[in-house]
Amino acid sequence: MSIPIDWTVAGPATFAMIGALVALLVDAFYPRRTWLGSGIPATVGLLAATVELARGDLPSYPFAFSLIVLMGSLFVVVASTIKNFENAMPPGEYHFLLMAACAGALLMVSASDLVTLIVALELLSLPSIALVGLRQGDTAAVRSAWTFFLASVTSTAITLMGISLLYGIAGSLDYGQLREALVDADAPDGVVAVAVVLTVIGLVFKLGAVPFHLWVPDTYLGASILVAAFLSTVSKAASLGALLTVLAVALPTAQASWEPVVGVVAAVTMTVGNIGALRQSDAVGLLAWSSIAQAGFLLAPAVALSTPYGLSAPTQYLAVYALANLVAFAALAVVLRLRGSTRLDDLRGMARNDPWMGIPLAFAALVLAGFPPAVIGLVTKYLVIRPVVDGDHVWLAVIMGVNVMLGLAYYVRLVVTLCDRPEGEPYVSPSPPVSVRITKSTVLLGTAALLALSVWPDLLLTHLP
Amino acid sequence: MIVVALVVPLVVGFVLIIARSHVTGRRAAWIGAATMSVTLALYASVWEGREQNISGDVDVAWVEPLAARLHLGVTAVSWPFVLMTAFIGVLCCLWLVADDTSPALVGLVLVVSASSLGVFSSRDALLLFVFFELALVPMWFVIAYWGSGDRRRAATRFLLFTVAGSALLLVGIVIGALRGGTLDLADLRPTAIAVVLMTLGLAVKTPVVPLHTWLPDAHSSAPTVGSVLLAAVFLKLGTYGLLVFVGPSDDIEVVAPYLAVAGAIGIVWSALACYAQDDLKRLIAYSSIGHMGFVGLAISTRSEVGVAAAVFGSVAHGVITALLFFVAGSLKDRYGTTSLAGIGRGLYGRTPWLAVVFVVAIVASMGLPGLAGFWGELLALRAAYDGSIVLPSSVSWTAVGIALLGIALTTAYVVRAIRLLAQGEPAPRETDRGLGRREIVVMGSLVVVIGVLGLWPGLILDLLEPVYVVAAP
């Protein structure tokens, strides 16, 4: 038996895996175990994967999601340089796991049958769990990893259950054949509905949506900040991409059974996430809860997948969200390195006494909030509300509007804290190493991109599908 | 020209905020006044006559996939709002010509004024929304840093209420744009549900009773220029929004009765609240709710007279309330309080000119014929009395009845305020002093404008004659 391999799909992931292995080998055989020693192979691997992606001819949506995954991973790898000299974090393993997860994410968004999807999901999940608990001697991190692991395997098991039911109904796991088989399935509607909903659960879990959201704040706070950045952008991009593809390609005929579920989950997710974020006093916790709320916004347009903007809106929203979130997390990583804390009280006045990190952080928060002058944030909010209205789900649109308001309450609180008058001189590490500068420059580059997009939103909107 | 008029104050404002330690407050205020004067002059000269539907039209592609354009221009409805805003901006900067001014405050005033001007001159709904939100965070800082009392709380409550309103407005805009095919204000086609959402959102901003609870705290906690901008300019964002989003819609009849009755109740409510106030700034803040009630009533009729009444009433309220808040600011500078009891009686004998200005302002606010406040109220009542297709006469006559009761109560609180402050046996204090130079300039020009608008209402009303032809179904 020969298994056909579609190299346009597997190509980028293969390069990412090669990068991962080289990073691990360099670290094993190069005695000094420096950060750059494994960081450079990882970076090269990601760049090669990007070239391979651009060379191939993936359909537009998998291409867009793969691009977001690759760019996000690249950002995380480069920004992780800040961990240089941080002895608790082994560089070889870190890069290996990161790249393996990235390969899983790439496969996940371009999978076209459910088995590949599950394998890719595991390839993404297991390294992610290890990444969370990787820091040596940190029991909080290990506990977070355990929570993450238990929640993850449970939801994967549920998804497998759904997939086996689907296989029983349709006799195939290929997206295209599933779609046809579900048109007039022999099985009763109830069984189809259960199978579909169970299948979707695992993906919703990776997205961090309610009711599988509690692992998010716990994990993000326990993991190192850039791992949290990876989970909140790359991992989320992969699961959103896979979910939308499954819903749009494999299960459109069962829309009646998943549409209400997706709508309610989106509405509850954004509300719960925002209310949770309102209570945070730590910037990382705030971003963790806000990323749950953002998952709701990403999920909401799925109720109108069949309308003209149903697929493009979440893709574009995701691209902007990912960039802004990466900038914010990387800026916080720098803050943690230099000031030793990310509590809101310790960030007070940062836009005044450290404008090069404070202003990017404030701007990223405004983008996430969708508040001018960050026009691109507002435009993407508009984009995700539009298909929802177009699909006649005005109730959901109103809930989204209310949640834009709730979100503003804490994002603006962060912005105001950053712009406030500082209380005394903050502690700042006296001699930051060069590696901090690399992370700082990624933050500034990301902010520059966000600014450019705010001035000219077309730059993104006409180039992403 | 409009682009220059908008960009110059924004840029100067940001530069003043960033370079606040390199410039004295007095000089910053002069720079601000000069900037706003340039803007005012540019806006005044942009008008091309009322035959032209949009004057100073600028139309550039912006966000293609959303069909959003950078479309700027002034119409017969927006031009009076624009001139009033720019004028108030100049006066606010002149008011800040003092040694204890913070340059950053001047910068924020410029940013807030320019954003509001942007709202009035946008012809694209998304652009309008961007400007609408842009002014909020600077305003938060104005209240929270330079205000008094429980200012942080007041500022935050103001921000959250307004943002909640604008979130609903955004959903309404999305629906309207989907049905209309573009985001151009003239082509929005909001459905009934969208009209309800937009009205709710803008009613928070206007404010319409019972969504007004943020207003008294914000207005009374803000510094003088903050109160002036909030009352004279920010509330107009709400009424202007109602005029452009809700007014032209065919589905206005869904909300018109509620808007009319809520407006009329607002008049009574505000008069009662004013009668019970001891704090002058809170009194002025509550009186604004009544004036906005008249405007809401006028808009709900969707008639020629109604639109004219709404525009005139908004502009007149802008200049009158600005004058009242400047007077309150002067009193606060002298006596350190705005409590009626704390200021004491007999201002006629203690600071005669300030008392005269105060009385002129408050009787103008009451709607004395011959002053600016009169025409807006008269026309609003006239529009409601006439009734219209969208507003059954049973409802509109009820509203007129309630409004008349409100007018009687308004007279009562005005007389009370005059008696408690201006009249009575003067008890001189050492801080009594005549009007300073900047006070004479700022208050004098506002008194002149109030008189001119009162005697020649045609200055604004003549602009609006053709609006009916455009807005008719």
C-alpha cells in the first residue's frame, strides 16, 4: 500500500521539521549550548518553509493561514533571543519543540482529511505542552503543563469520538467525500448532529473558546511569556484555520446543526473572556483573558460561512490580532526582563519613562481594542461584524458590539496606566544584554507594521484573501 | 482646504502634548488660539453656497474592500456645527492664556476640537466613526487630570457610557452599509433594527433621558474648558449623529414616538433637577439635558422645521452653555467653589459685569426672545405641533404639552438661580474682582454671538431651507 503525499501541503512543514532537527543536533554536538546556535537553524528553517510556501500553489485560505503561522513562529523565534543566558531554558529543546509545533500547525491548516487533522493536532499539542513545562525548576510551569495536558487529551478524545461517528455515517474521512456523504445520510439527523458537534469540540478547545477556556489563563501565566505568545497566536491560527476549513469544506451540509452551537459559543466566549480580563491586575493575565474574548470574535463570523465575507473576515481579523498580540507579548517579555514584573502597577507611566516599549504596548492594546488611532483594529472589528449581520444574526452582532465596549474598558485601562504619571523611578535592570535589543527591534518592527496598516488598511485587506 | 483645517490642529495638538516641557502654558495657549483661528477661517471660507450639495468636497479611495472612502465636505446641516465648534475651540484656547496653564491641556483641547470637526465634516460613515472615537481618550485625560472632585470615576464613567453607545452605533452602521452598498452617509440604508441601535447609541451621547446619568458628573468634574467642550461640542456629536443617521431613514417612525416623548420628559426632568441643585456646574449640566430634549423632539418629527430647529437649537445651546460654563469657571477662579451658597448673593454689587454676563447667559438658556435660545425652542415646538407623517399628532401633542410644562419649570429654576446669585444683599469678599482681559474677550464675543443669532436667526435658518427637498422621501 502506498500513501500519496501532497508535497505542496507537506513541503513547508517538512522544512520546519528539518529546522527543528538541525536546531536539536547543533545544540547536542556544539558544546557551548548558546541560544543563537539553535536559534539560527530554526530561523533558517522557517524562512525556507516560507519560500517553499510561496513557491507552491496552495489554495488561498490554507495559504493565508500557513503564512500567518509561519510569520508568527518567526516572530516568536526571533523575539525569544531575549532568553539568551536564561539558564533555566535549554535552547535546543526549546527551538525543537517550537518548530515541531509549528510544523503541526502548518499541517493542520492544510489538511484535507480528518486523520491528517488529528495527527497534526497532536503534533501541535504535545510539543506545546512540553514547551509550557520546559523551564527547569519551575513547579508552577509544570503544574500549568499538567492542566494543559489533561484538558488537551480530554478534548482530543472527544473529537476522536466524533470523527469515528462521522466515519460510521459517511464511510470516509476525506473532506470532499464527507461533504457529499452528508447530503443525504442514512443516519438519523440526531446522530449526524452529535457527530458534528463532537468533532468540532477539539478544535474549539485549541482556540480557547468557552467552555474549554479555563486552561488558557492558567497556562499563559505559568508558561514563559513568549510561549504564551506562541500559544495565543500560532496555535490559535492553526485551530481557527482547521476549524473553518472543516466547517466550510467538509460539513457545510450540516450547517443547521453546528451553526447555533458556534454562534452561542462565540457569544459566551467573548463575554466570559472580557469579564475575566476586567478583573486582572497583571498585564499577562489581562492579555490571556483578552485572547479568550478575541477567540469569540474570531469564531463569530463562522455562523455566516456561506456569505461572501464569511471566510475572509476571520482570516483578516486573525492576521491583525496575531501581529498585535505578538507585539504586546514581546514587549511584556522585555518589560519582565528589565523590570522584573508585569503587574499593571509596575507598568504605570511606561509610555513616559520608556517610550520605546510603552508606546508600542499601548498601540498594540488599542489595535486589539479596535479603537482609533489604531484604525486597523477598528476596520477588522467592522470586518467580523459584517458577515454576522449579513447572515441575519443581528443578536450576535449586538453582543459583539457590547463586547467591543467591554474590551475597551480594560484595554483603555492598560493604555491609561501606561500613559499615566509614573510614581517614582521604576527599577530598571542596569545593563541589558544585546539580546534584549533584538527582541526590542522585533517589537518596533511589528509596531511599525501596525502603524502602516492603520494609515493604509488596504495594504492588508487587498492582499489577504 | 478641509484637510488642512483638520490636520493642522491635530498635528499642533500632538506636538504640544509631546513637547509640553519645552513651551510655557501661555505661549502654548496662544499657539492653540492661532491654530484654531486658522481652522475657523478655512472652514468659513470653504462654503460654496447652498446650491452646492457638499461644499469643499474631498473624496479619496481609502479601504477598498469595505467601500470606505476618505470623503470630507460640509453641508448646510453640518456647516453651522463646524463653525460653532471651531469658534468654541478658539475661545477655549484664549481662555487658557494664563500662567498656570499646562501646555498638554492646550494640546488635548486642540485634538478634541479637531476630532469633533472631523465628525462634522466626514461624509463617510466609517471615517465619521473614527473621529467620533478619536476624541474620547483625550477627553478622558482632560477630565481625569485637570478636573476636580471624584474626577477619575466621572471620566471613566463618561468614557464607558459613550463607548457603549458608539458600539451600538457601529453595529447600526454595518447594517446600513450592507443594505446601502457603500459607507457614504447619503447612501446608508439602515433597517428598522439598525435605526433602533443607532438611536440608542446616539441617545447616550446626546443624552436623552434616561441614558443621561454619566453627564452631570462628567460636566461638573471637568475643568472649565473641558466642561465647555463637553457641553458645547460633544453633545452635538450626538444630535448631529441623530440628524445624519436616524433623521433621513425611512424607518424613523419606529423610534420617533419614543424619541419625542423621551425628549419632552427630559425637559421636565432637567428643570426639576436644576431646581434642586446647589452646584452651579451641575445646574448647567442638567439644563443641557433639557435643551437636548428640545433637539430630540425636533429631530423626531423629520420635517423641514424640525431639522432647522435641531440645527439651530444645537448651535445656540453650544454658545449659551459655553458662556455659562465660562462664567462658572470665572466664579470658581474667584471663590474656589461653584456652590451657589458658597459663592454668596449679590453679585450685581460685587462683580457687576460678571453678574450681567451670567444673567444674560441664563435667560438666553431659558429661551428669552431676542436671544439665541429662543428660536430653537420655538421651532421645535412648532415642528411638534404641526406633527408629521412619522409622528402621529396624538404623540406629538402630548410631547408639546409636557414640553410646555417643562418651560414653565425652567423659568422657575432660572429665576431661582438669578435670585440666589445675582440679586440680594451683597456680602463683599476680598476675592471679588472685575472681569480680566481674557474674560472680557471670551465672554464678550459669546454674548455678541448670542445676541446676533437671537436677532438674525436667518443666518442659520436660511441655510437650511433646501434641506427639506433633500430629506423628503
